[in-house]
Amino acid sequence: MKFTDKLIDAVDKKLERFDPLWQAEHGVGGQRSRYYDKTGVAKWREWRGVKDTFYDYSAWLKNLAAMAGMVASAPLPILKGFWEYRWMGSYLGTFMFIDRLFEGYRGTELRIAHMNMYGIVQNLTKKIAFILANDKRLGGGPDSDKCIPFDETIPPLFLKGFKGLTPVPMQTLPEFIICDIDQHIEPYYIDVAESFGLAADVCSRCAAEAGVALDDAFPILGKVMLSTNMPCNASEATSMFQRRRIGLPDFPVTMAMQHAEKEAIPYSRQELLNAIAFVEEHYGVKYDWDTFYKYAEIMNEQNAIELEKWEIFKTPYSALSGIAETLYKLYEWQSANGADPYFNKIDRKVIEIMRQAYEDKYQPFGGKTRHRAFLWGPSAVYYTDFPTWTQNCWGITIVLNMDSTMGYNQIDTSDREKALDDLTALEQRATMRHHAVGGWDNVNAVWDWAKKFNCDMVLMNDNIACKGMLGVHAMMEEQARDLGFHFIFIEHDLEDSRTVSRQDMRNCVNNYMSVVLNEKPLDPTIVEFDDSQAY
Ligand code: SF4
């Protein structure tokens, strides 16, 4: 053993009492001990031992550099953005957000988690700077009319065939990503929508989007917009509010609802072609198939690596799981979607580390995992670190999330007809659309997925306003009993943390684990705590 390693070991031994994992194991504290009550404000950073604390801190600095780069690239638009948009202020919580996502992460799982997270940060910061620099509400910019704004649930890959135009997902900045970061931001927009007379029992994601539109808080770019019926009927309604308020010419990309039926492909494929024709007409440009193939190849590589990851997920030796997997895959697939080759670089590095960890029979989280769970149904956006909590508190690792099973097919880039069919198959299986809607078989597929990934548990997200999922409540309970899965309904209100708090969500798990399974928590400080004022 080298001298430096010996020295590090000695320091680690000396300081181990500051490590929350050690504290929880020895009954003298835990993850929650370092927080101010009710808040997400920590009194000090998590001590993870010398090497991991240093790595975590350097990742923090790297994210800080990406944010500084964002401000430096468009200082005035960023300043105006803070002034104009309430949601911009919530981005200040990003550091706390990342810290809490990876609490309890050590060694290989920590490295992979930060690599994935940096992929999101570098892409998102560039997006924020670009969008604000070209936002017509803030005075516009050189690319304002070269953007194609589209609903974020439409996978943007097919729009990459327009050379010289930039597809911009409309809801990602003011609604989706920001709700992941700050649980208090979307309730404001939901209230705006309801004060305009919107019923209070609709899906809060859709209500929040309607509220952002009514509050004139969407950046305005491009000459037209593409709305959609994806993933569900509630999305159709919010699309209508948005198109009326924003007032740009709109093409609604209405993909087949029963997307697993074979008739769906010709129908949805024609919708994509119609959308392409609409953009061509309004922008006076021609779709370039060779450019599309270039980006499709990028997506193909991402999907090929993803399928290899799945093989490792099936074993106890996957260094990638929980939120490090879920959030990355969701963003890579739905927002970057073949358009950013940096994600391929990350994927190549991560799969190499995963292969090695598998060979070494490395068990993440100190081998403390007790249950392997499949997370099914649309997840609560205001409690992004819920999978981190299930691992740290009860040793439940989230092996895979429903939304990570989005379109994973390859696109044939040698034949235009085949390419179109493959693209349609991929586009139809978008966020939530793949399994939360589209017929009973889609929802019920959870058992096959859970079995395939060797899970003993299913955590069923129960968005109390998701009409599709509510209808199947009792049937899912029955199936779980018959098939012998541990099964927990996690009630939540998707983007409105006032209705079902984070603690209410935790209690769903706490009750099952303590009353039904009679298990003891790994960390008693996080069984019940008040984080109602946290970002
Ligand atoms: S949670 Fe349900 S209701 Fe809301 S957008 Fe998703 S599928 Fe639609």
C-alpha cells in the first residue's frame, strides 16, 4: 500500500464520525442531522471520506463553471431573464438540488452519478443562455426566427433534419426541470391557471403549463409552434390553452393514443410527415434526410449502450441505479434526444465503468440494498430525490423507472421508408406515453418488467389527478398479491407539493416497511422529517 493511501485511510478513520452513513450505523445521527429544520439548507457538506468528498467537491466546481459559462455567454439576457421570469430565480437552488440527489453516494456510484449529472448541467445551461438570448419577450436575438418551439413531450429527433433551425422544447425551462429543482415554483402557476377558472382536479403538470402560458412566462421564439396530444388527454387540454395564449401558428402533432396497435405506425408516421411539411411551409426550408440520419446514428448509439446497461441492471452489481439513472435517461432521451454527442461520450465512459464494476462484483451503497424495486407510473416531479431517500432510509434501490423504458429501438438509416417507421416507433414511446396511457396492457406490463429486472418490489406512483392511472388502482393491488410482489402505492400530486407533501409520500413507504415487513430503517433520522420549506 502506498504512503498516500495509508495517510488517506488514517484521515478517514479519524474523521469517520462525521460521515452520516457511519453515524446512522452507530446510532449517533444520520443524513438529516446536518440540516436546519424544515429546510434543505445543510450546515456543512456531506463528509464521505477524503477521496469521495474531494471528488464530490470537484464535481460541484465543474457544475459551477458550467453556470458561470452560461452567464458569461449571455450576461444581459440572463439578467433580464431573472427580472422577467419568476421561474429563473428557482435555478439558484440547483446546487442544493444536486447535493441532495446524491446523498449517501460513495465510490463508483458517486462518480457515475456526477458524470451523468454534468451531462444535464452542460446541456441545460447552454439551452438557458440560448433561449434567453433569443427570447422575443426580452428583445430577441439573431436566432429568434430560426427556432422551432415544440411541446417537450415530442421527442425532437425528427426536427433535427432541419439544417440551420434549432428545435426548442417549450416547457422544459419554466415547468418541467425547474419543478424538479424547486417544489415551491409550480404551485404559483397552478394558482394562476385556477384563478382563470381551470378546474382544480386536473393533472398538476398540465395545470402548471397552462398557468405558465396565462402568466406570459413562456419565452417566445420561432415563427410557429408544435403542440401535441402526448402523453394524454390532459395534455391535449393544456396544449389548447397554450396555443391560444401564445398565438403562434400551431401544428398539433397528434400521435396515436393506442400506440401498441400495429395500425398506429402508419397513422403517427403521417403525423410526423405533416409536421415536417408544416415547418417547411412556414420557414421556407427543405427537410434534409442526410442530416436526420446523422443525428439518428447518435441516438442509435445511445440506445445500444442503454440496452447493455439493462443487462447489468439485472444483477446486484450495477453501479448505476436510482435517480442517477432515472433523471439522466429522462433528460438524455426526451430533451437531448440524439442532438448532443456529449451524451454519447458520457455513455461510453459510464458503460466502461459499469462493465468493470460488474466484473469486480462491486456492490453499490456498501452492499446495504435490501430490496430491488421497479418504479412505475408518472413520478412526482417535486420529489426528484425520492429514489435516493428509499435507498438511504430503507435500502430499497430503484433498479429502473417506467420512463427509462421509452423508445429503445434502433433507426435504420439506410432506407428512408424503414427509417420513418423506426422513427415513428421511437417517437410514440415518449415520456409517460409509453406505459401510463395507451391501454391496459401498457400499464399492466409492469409485472413483466419487474420480473425481467429481478425486482421483488414495485413502487407504484399514484398521481392523484392522473385519470388513466386512477382507474387501475384496485386491479394492480390484486395482481401484486397474486404474483407475490411487495407493492406500495406512492400517492403524490405530480407538481403540487401542497396537496401531498414529500413526508406524506415517505409515509406510504414507511408504513409498508415497518407495519407489513417489520423492517428497521437504515437511517432513523430520515424516516420522518420536515422539509416543507426546502427548495
Ligand atoms: S401524469 Fe397522467 S394525467 Fe398527467 S400528463 Fe402524465 S399521463 Fe397525463
